[in-house]
Amino acid sequence: MGSYTKPMPELAEVEFFRRRWNPGLGHAIDRVLLHAHAGVFKTCDPALLAHRLTGATLLSSEAAAKQMLFCASGDAWLGIHLGMTGELNLQPADYVPQKRDHLVLVQGDRALVFADFRMFGRVQFHVGPTAPDWWASIAPAVLSSAFTIEAVATFLRRRARTPIKAVLLMQERFPGIGNWMADEILWRAALHPRRLAGSLTEKETAALQHETRWVAEHAIKIIGNADSPTLVDPPKTWLFRHRWENGGKCPKTRALLLRETVGGRTTCWSPARQKLR
């Protein structure tokens, strides 16, 4: 197990925390405890949430982009966005909520807890026969059949004058991709983060699409594995393990890495591998 330095939750981290509540699926919710005035409830009615979830059975869950959705009986839909510091965890049924624990679903022998120290996360709630619009409107996943080379190429052409690092953070085409995953993708595709999106060749666009899917798939397998009690580092062959080291070196070339602000975000890349044309 590695010494994972927790970044802002991205696709893989969201999957890890979603799976932490898996033991609660198929079981009834006996009580709902919450901090009704917490900022995480600013887009929903916490009283309605507590009323409809009390006695309901948690049926299923899924993750999309940087969000997760839990379906309960009675046409109840609970959405959670982790923000910067949110997390889900599992506690005993007699757990006493702490100040940072804004939503607790108590079941027979467990408590499903949503904690968020800085309250940049969000809880959403919907009642209806189908998933809410705020969930259905999330862009197709990068691991779906809709994430094709052609779809990526079209998106890049529409943002031709934008640095490719900034484009990778646009959730309307790359849902769930955040800062560290974008750096990892560009490093593997050998693309400089300042390259303009419209300058990529067909071969480079294909490489970008391939590496986006590869990083997402393997990050979910490694980091998103909730069988581990903590988030786990990817292997040392990934840029992830070296991007914040002072004097960090590229795992492929062993040349020094650089860090600068690109597209408003701190960005790490390997000048020996990712050359700016």
C-alpha cells in the first residue's frame, strides 16, 4: 500500500468512496441524521430528504464524473458530490456524528456517513420514477462507447485555441477527469500541456483518446478499489508518484519534471518527453 496523498476527488476517488457504502445496499434506513443548515444542503430540502429516506431501502448506486447517485425505494434519489474534502465512510450503528459528518444513514448494524470538513461538497435529492435531470445531463463517461476518437476530435476543433491541459478539465467531454488525471494522460500521450487543442494531429488525437480511457480504467481498478481501507497509490511507473516531488524525475526518461500553472491549474510534465511544438 502506498502513502497516497489525497488530491481533490476525481473519477477514481469518487468510485472508491461510492463503494464504501456497498454494505448498505439491500438494507433499510432506520434513521437519518443530518446538519440541516450545513452548506452541503443548499440545493436540496434536507427535511424532505430525511422524511423520504427514513424507512426506505437503499437499492443501488453508481458513479459518474465527479458525482455519485444512490437509489432508494419509494422513488428516492440521493446525489452526492464530494467537492474538495468530502468522503463517504462506514461506521457502527451507534456512531455519534462529528461536526464534519453532515449526513448519516443509520441501518441495522451500520451507519453510512458523508463527511466534508470544508463543506465544498453537495447533497442533492429527488423524488420521481426516473433519475433526476442533474444526473441524466452528465456527459457520457470516458469509458463509454460514446467516447470515440471522432467525438474527441470534434471537441478539440471547437476549442482549437485552448491549451490541451485546460480542455481535458472540461467536464462536458471529459467527465471525472481532474488535475492529476489530466497530467497523467498528457504524459502518457507525450503531449505538452500548453499545446493548443487545434494543433493536435489525427495520430495525437487518437493517442489522447486512448490514454484517457486507459488512465480512467486503470485508476478505477487501483485507486477505486474499496477493498482497501485507504486510497492506494498507482505504481511508480505512473507520473502520479513523482509529480509533487521536489526534483521529481520522469519515470520514462529519468529527466527532471517541471511544474507551472497551465489553464489556471498547477501542472506537471516531462520536458524530455512532452515537447512543445
